Amino acid sequence: MTSIAEPVQAPLPSTPRLALAPERLSGAPAFLFAALLVGLIGASGGGYAPTAWGWTAIVTLWLAAIGFMVRRTLTLSRLQVAFLLALVAYTAWVGVSLAWSMSVPSTMRELQLAVSYVGIVAAGMVLVERDSVSHLIGGALAGTAFVGAYGVLTRVFPGRFLSFAQAQAFDYRLARPITYWNGQGIFTALGVILGVGLAARAESRVARGLAAAAVPILACATYFTFSRGAFGALAFGLVVMVLVDARRLQLLALLAVLTPWPAIALVLARDRPGLTTRGATFKLALQQGHSMVAPLVLLAIASALVAFVFGTVEGRVEVPLLVRRGFGLLVVLALLGGGAAVWAKAGSPQQIARRTWSSFNAVTKPTGSNQANRLLQLSNNGRIVLWRTSWRAFKTKPLVGHGAGTSWEILAANPKATSSTTYVHSAYLQTFTELGIVGFGLIVVLLAIPFGGLLLRRREPVAVIAGGAYAAWLAHMAIDWDWELSAVSAVGLLCALVLVCPRSSLQTSGHWPRGRQVVAGSAFATLALLSLAPVVSAGHVAAGQRALNSHLDVARAEARSAESWSPWSSDAWILAGDAETRFGNFAGARAAYRKAITRDPESWLAWRALASVSRGPDRVRALGHMHRLHPGRG
């Protein structure tokens, strides 16, 4: 792989491009790191389970520890150091919130997630250098394309990769393998942005073609999620790319010739009700899914060829200055004409804003069985209730919040909540509620630092691509809980790493002293070892649950082992209570469940378990706590 081309300073029409040619292996570690990180976490349920966070932390922290201690010289930019320190400060505040958290186990799980992000960033910093940032973007695209392609395969080959019943779950919205349709949508939308950027700026024409080939597939994967937020974030990210790009006319030209292929793919998907309609029969889904395969492959090939030819022509044809200015004038006139047409038909910007808010705030209207109709509706789908509940909770503890990871407990206590309500559906408001003004300030500083890199490197193509995807991720987090999906956050953090990477040696903080490297590496190794505890404990709990139906002694032993690894967790004591219940030892079960409640008084599951083995006033009391914690759940 070759390194990033330097920006062209002369007023020539050629465009600085990214190098992704595989013959140079210096960028292989960065490519493999990003591809495996994004692909494996995405394929493992999107990185939503605490076990996934734990394993991510263990692997990445060990990579960081080895890198910091083994490398003879380590040069980091000032922005890299600031970004890492800001993330460590945020993680430390998550840990400090254990002191006042309303649910210590929930906060410990959130601490696992934050530590895994420290590992991702630290490992990325020792594996990625100035000459390999383009490979990091290429690896992230490869990971998203792998996961997105699998998602499309589950839709066009129903029953092959996933049972048809599983495919029709979640109202027939594509949610596998991320397990959450909006998370799947923003994940693949970020891939579209990366694909478009690399199709425009990769130095190798083969790399351009490969990136472009992924765009129709990823666009189709995004469409099948029927996620309005994902498409909104996609549009926002592309607009940011165009606005910050110093060579935006070339990017617009590439978009003009590349857009038809994913657009045709979306039209073909829309016209196949067997792939978009709830209640579609297996026969219809099978027939229309198979009929989608060949066109989608041809569209991917066409997209690749167009990008390949575009790169060839661009490198050989000098576009006259007059033509470039004329194209720019046409773009401006098209924007003005489009704006005037929208104003004439829809009214002034103020009127459009009022109608948009009215539609968003209105009661959700039925969209029929065809899920594609969701894309034409702006209702909030219950988000406003969640936001108001979260805001009221924030006002009771505005400075420090209720403790990281406690949004489930806060939302569940709302009588209007349902059993599926878990997160605030706004990462920023959730941070306000859980970590207060202090925590919100820390995460704002953390997420703002990469924009400093974007301003410094806006003439570099890799920064433009990363900036567009990073902006899309931040925008989508305003309306959803992407922060909890480590596969999505991994893509965002990798883009942030690209932005904070030094442009030149003048932007570095100098070589780190050997002693500082060893101290940092030792700290990461210690964190990796500590991250083992919840992973091992979760393994014992899972083994104990499997043993409940046949080997009760094993279940008891696994519960004891789990508790020894995670003494703060209520899961081990709930498992112990379940084992005693199966033995018929109800007194022992009650004692175990009470210990679980001692660990987590806000655990609805522990109170339910206690109610199931209690009688009389004790049962009434337990049922009362259940209703208090989650009045909307039976």
C-alpha cells in the first residue's frame, strides 16, 4: 500500500488522492486492525453485550500495552494526546460515578464500555502513523461492507443465512447482525460515506473501484433498515464532506456519476414488496429476493467501473479553468433553483421548520404493512416521552447525574415506558442525565477535539472522508444510542483517530521518553487484566444457566465462581437463587435473591425472582418494588 498523496499546491485540475495499493505492506497493520475490529464487533451483535465490550477491551488494551512498551520511538500529535487524555478523563468520571450511582452493576457495565473505547483509541495510536491513515479508512470500509453484505444476504436469501421468522422480527426491518435496525442503518450509512470518499480519492484505480462497488450494497443494506435517522445522517455526512473539501467540484462530479447506481438499487428494492412488507409470505420473499441478486451485483460492477474510468480520465485529462468555473456556477445555480422551488412549494424556511416540528411531535400514524412508507414520515416514535423523562431526571441531579448506565432504571420508572424502552435515544441527553453537567462537558470536549484536526487537514483527502463520516456519527447520536453499540462507535472513533493524526512533524509533541512509554504501557496492561474479571464472571453465569436444567450442583458452583470474580454484580446471586429454587430450597433461594438486591436495589429481575419464592407480606412487598421500578411491565 502506498502512502497518502500530498495535496497538490499548483493550480492543476488533478486531485490529491489516497493510496490504498496493496503492494506496500507498511499500512497492513492499520488496515487489518480496522477491518477486524469493525467486522468482528459488527458481526458479534454490533458490540452491544457487555461480554463483547470486555473482549474488545482485553484485546485492544493488550495491543496498546505491547505497542507502547515495545516501540523504540513513539511520536504522537498534540491532538492525539489531548484526545486520549480526554477519553481517559471521561472514563475516569464514569468510574467515579460509582460512588453515587443508583445501580452499581449498571455503572460497572458502562465502565466496561468506556474502557473498551480507551483500548480502541490507544491501540489505534500505536498501530497507525501518518503514512497509514488511509489504510485505516480502507479497513473500516472493509469491515462495514462485510457486515452490510451479510445483512443484505439475509434479506435476498431468506431462510439461508437466517430463518424467515427471524428475518421478519423487528417489523421486518433489517437488524442483523447489529441486532438494532437504527444501529444497523447508521453503521452501513457510515460505510457509504467512506465508500464514496475512497471512490473519489484513492490513488489506486483498483482501490477506487472496490470502494465504489461497496456503495450500492451498503446503500441497499441501509434502505432495508428503513431508518430515517440513518438516511438523514448519511445526507449530513456527505454535505459536510462537500463543504470542507478544498476540491469539492471534483467530489461533486464523482457523486454525479456514482449516485445513479445505488439509487437504482434502492428503486429495485422498493419495488419488491416481498422484501419490504410485514407479513410477506416466504414464497414471495424468496422469489423477489433471488430476483434482486443479479441486478445488485451488476450495479456494484457498474459502480466500480465508473469509479475506475473516472480515476483514469481524471489523471489524463486536464479540465480547463473555464470549464471548472462553469461547473461550479451550474452547481450554485442548481442549488439556488432548488431552494427557490422548495420555497415556492413548501413555504419559507420558518414555515418548513414549523411543519417539520409539528410532524415530528405528532402522534405516530400507521404506515401500513410496507415498511418503506416509514421513510416518508417524521414522527418521533416515542422519543419525546423518553427525552422529557430524562430531562426531568437530569434536573434532580444536574451536576453529577444519577450514575453512568442508569438510564434504563430511570426510563423504566416512567409509567408510560414499555419493557423494550432501554435508552434515552439521544447519547448527549443520556450523558446529561447519567453523568451530569460535568460528564457532558467531558464528552463534548472529547468529541470536539477531532474537529481541530479537520480544520488543520482539510486539504488532505483522508481528513475530508473521515470528517464526513465522523460528523454523520455525531449527528445520529443526537437522536439515538449509538454510543452503546461499540461497532458503530468503533467506526466513529477510527475516523477521529484519522483526524487527530499529525499532518507533519511540526504538529507532534515530540518523541515520548522511554519511561513515559513504559508507564503508559503498564497502565494499559493493568486495565486489560482488570477487564478480565467481568468477562470471566459472565462466562460462569452463562455456564451456570445452561446447567440449571440438568446439573444443579454445577450451577451452584458456577454461581460461586461468578460472584468471586464480580462481587458487585447481582447476576451471580440471581443464578444462585435460581439453582436453590430448582433444588426446592426456597429459604436458600430467598436469601440469594436478597443478596442480589443488596448488590443492585434497582434490579427488577431480582425483585421478580424474590416475589416468585415469597409468600404473604414479603411477596406483596416484592411486587410493590417491581411496580415502582417498572410500572409499565407485567
